[in-house]
Amino acid sequence: MSFLLRRLSFYFTAFLIAISFNFLLPRMMPGNPIDALFAAAQGKMDPAQMDAIKEMYGFMDGSFFEQYIAYIQSVFTLDLGPSVLMFPIDVTTVVGMSLPWTMFLALGSLIVALIIGVSIGTYSAYRRDGFFGQFVPPFLAFLSNFPYIVTALLLFYFFGLELELLPLAYTYDPSLAPGFSLEFIGSVAKHAILPMGSMILVGIATWVFNMRNAMINVLGEDYVTMAEAKGLSSYRVMYRYAGRNAILPVATAIAMAIGFSFAGSIMTEVVFNYQGLGNILLKGIMARDYPLIQAILLILVTAVLVANFIADLLYVWLDPRISK
Amino acid sequence: MNNSIASAPNQQSQFRQTCSTVWMKCKAFFSGNPPAIIGVSLIMVILLGALFAPILSSHNPDKRVARPHVAPNAEHILGSTRNGRDVFSQVLYGARKTLAVSLFAGIIAMSIAIAVGVTSGYMGGKVDEWMNFATNVFLVFPQLPLLIVLAAFLGQVGSMVIAVLLGFTSWPWGARVIRSQTMAIRNKEFIISAEVMGESKIRIILVEILPNLISIVFGGFLGTVIYAMGAEAALGFLGLGDATEVSWGSMLYWAQVSSSLYTGAWWEMLVPAIALALTGGALALINMSIDQVSNPKLKTGPHLKLWKKMNHETEKRRGLV
């Protein structure tokens, strides 16, 4: 239990640092943040409205320290003010609408890549002198290290534009009403294939190599030799004896991969015009929508921290020794 | 005066010996290791292309030299962009910028990673606690979104600013790996004996510890270069870099702006994309091969032979065989 408590306190501290950084970010930037903030809205809003918004963001009055306290308060009460880009919708609402899609892309592709990668890694370690073990890992290493944006563009071109197999934009067919109908779910799945596929392709090599390297180490252990000598099936030796132990270092790598997966999702969303956080973030940047940008960075940090904590829980479940 | 003349031949023979050891090592590294051969030759081609860009390119990459979106032909081997630039010349010159940014970012990141990782791992105690905490905090921050925001706020930043930003945001992973490796060798006999002999901490770190980290540092360096290249391409594609510079990222940006894929001018988008893909893939193959040579446990089939051969060379050099 103390392990999890220690992790929790670490995540909380990290979160506080992230908030502070988030607070400082627009204030560190060249130029007056208020001017930048309202440059886009100039002429579209009347002055009274602008004054009201300024007050809402706490840019106007109070010392630096007071502003900081006010910001922290606003974060914990989820009252982040309205978006400039989509005035008068609340920033929290805008983020809330697109976060599920990004989570779906990032975590979905991570899980699929993990399952495929760990299986390939296990098998290629077990058959490391055969054709599979000799050919597949280098091939995947090559393919997986294309930059996110390039993999996305190549899939976009070949499967979307040339073959016209799959849709090129949006999270689902805009003519459908969201709901739990078969048609809607099918449309979501169809729209997710290309973006998710490109992320899986980029993510997979990490798992293949993590698993393969760990597996090769474990395969040298005596109990594996013993299991083989007993005449157990190679499936049983591979998964029950070696795989179970080799997966521990892989579990530690998950925590790191989560951050990468979210970052990758942001790139992929832009290429496939997927309506997630990445798309909104870019629009917010173009419009200098500071509240929206801050909220997105904050939600990304939170998502990564929560996902890390889940990875910790997973680790405790896999290796009970760690919780002592 | 006399001294220098006397030592000259000696130096020369020593130099020759070093050369031959390096040669033997290279030969051993490549023999029976197709991924390494493919990776290194690809990188060589790309590096040579970047180096001899002025000789190889047929046109000025910044000038309008053709009509918009000319398909690949004899005059313009890889066609022209929407703005009438020669894609072949652009991809050669773009390689310079992109590679320079990625290498520079890799050097910055690994320098910080070594400084933090080795200090943290060697010193232990409170120093380690704080440095490890900082590393972990940086590690959980989503770097790419942060980078996008920073680049956007700083306004169309030049490629060197991007390199610095990339370098300063991508060190934590390397620092973590280097720290754990330093901790692993920290209590080995040769370190302890150096301490007992009263060597200074700086000397122990530089002379005793660092040489043992070379393969990890190089692996981390290649990993960072691959990541930095992807990030540079991403920032360029989003139009957050300086679009007037010719880099693979800015080429992607212009191809996107001119919707070249939709108008059938695939070459404008696919050429820089494939250049990025090949470079990333080739670097990964090299990284993988180095990993297998430096970590004997990972050796498989041909590599086992390779390891035996290298071992034999070492023993021969030591006069054991």
C-alpha cells in the first residue's frame, strides 16, 4: 500500500508543478497576454464584454501571487472560464467534448499495439534463430520508426485517397445522430481504423523489443529449461512459464508510452481531421485562445498522470512483491 | 626535437594499429548482420545526399524553376511543387536542415541526460532523490503538446530554436536509463578501487564510468534523433516552424497547404514523407544492431557467431590465443 501512496503523492506534486507551469506559460510569452488574448476577438466583441472576460480570467487585478492562487482555485473547481475561440462556450465543455475521442484513440491504439507487440515479441524470442525471429523484429523496427506524421500521411494517401477504402475525416459520419445504434458504432469504428492503425504501427516496435529482450533473458533461466525437459507444450512454456515473468519490465514501460501515445494522437488527429483534443489544440493555438490551450495542456497532464497510476496498479497486480 | 622525431614512427604504428582494430570491429559488426548493413548504407546515402546537395541538385531549391506541379520527368526528376520549386533539389537541401536540427537536438538532450543521469546515479542520496524526482516529473509531462504550444507562442520559430526546444524537452528518458546503468556499475570493484586510490569524483565519472556507458548513450542518442526528426516534421507540417526555410518538415507543410495529395500531385507530399520514413527506419535498424552487439544476451543466430568472433579478436589482441 505504501508504494501506491508514494506514487499518489508523486503524481499530486507533479500535478501542482504542471499547474504552476501552465499558469506561467502565457505570462512568460513575449508580448502582453491580454493583448494576445484579445487580438483575435478585436472588433467582434464590445468593450464591456471584454472587460468582463478579462476580470473572469484574473488578468486584470491582483498581485502575481493573488493571480496564482485564483488560478489554482479555478483549476480545482473546474471553472476555467469561456473559450475565446468558441465564445461563449465554457472551456471545460469544449475539452469535455473532445477528450473522449483522444482517449479512445490514444488508449485504444496503445492497448492493441501492446497485445500484438507482446505476442510478436514473445514468439520472436522463442523462435529467435528461425525465420520469424530473424526477420520480423528488424522489419518492425524499420516500419515503426517512421515519424508519426509520415505514417499517418502514408496511410491517409494509400488507403484513404488511392484505394478509397476508408473515410478520411471526422470521428463519425456527420449525418448520423450519436447514440448506441449499430450504425453509429460501425461508423465510429470505420473512422477510427486509419488513425488508430497508424498509431498502432508506430507504437508496436516498442513492445516487440521490450518483450523480446525481457523474454530472451528469462528463457535462459533454469525453470524454463526444466519445463521444456518435462515435455510441456511450447505454448505452455512460452506463455505460462517465460512470458508471465518477462512481462514485468514491459509493464514499467507502459507508463512512459502513455505520454507518447497522447502526443501521437494529437498529430494523427490533425492529419485525419479527427475531432479530438489535438485538433482543438491547434485551432486554439491559431486563435491564441489561452484559456483553451491551458485547459488542454492541463487535461493532457491529468490524463497521463491518471493513466500512469493505473499502470502502477497493474504493476502491483502483476508483481505483488513491489507493494511491500 | 630529438624526442619528437624518435616518437614519430612509434605514433604512426600505434595509429595504424588503432585503425586496424577499428576496421576489424566494423567488419565484425557488419558480417552476418543484414539490418546493420541496410541501415548504415541507407544513412550513408542520405548523408552523402545532404553533404553534396549543391553538386547533386539540379536547381536552386528556393527559386521558382518550373511550372506548378509538374510531374516527375527528365528535367525535374521528382517533379515540382505548387510554387514551382524543384522537389529533388528541395529534398536534398531539406536533408541538411532536418538532419542538423535532429542531430543538434540529440546532442543537447544526451548532454543533459548524461549530466543528470551520471551525477544522480553516482552521487546517490539527496542529490539523487531530487534529480530523480525532476526527471520523473519531466517524464510524465506530454512533451509534444508542450512543444507545439511553446513553438506556437514563440511565433514561426527558426530551425535552431526548434532544435534547442527539442533538446531541452527530450532528455528525461535518457537520464533515467543512464542513471540506472550508473547505479548498476557504481559498486563494481574497479570503481571502488579508484575511490580507494583517492581519485577525484570528476575523474572517476569521466574516466571510469562514462566509457562503460557509451553504447547506452549512443543508443539513446539515436533514439532522440529519431524522435527529434519526427517532432521537427510534425511542427513543420503544422506550420509552426519557419516555412521559408527548406526542411523536410516545411516541405510537408507546403504540400499540405497546396493540397497536393487531392490534386494528384503526390510527389510533393510523398517525397519528403518517404525521405523522413527511410531516415527514421534506417536509424532504428542501426540502433537495434548496436543494442544486440552491446548486450550479448540478446544475440541470436548470426549474432552469436559475431559475438564469438569479436570475443576471439579481443582475446587475440590480449595475447590469450
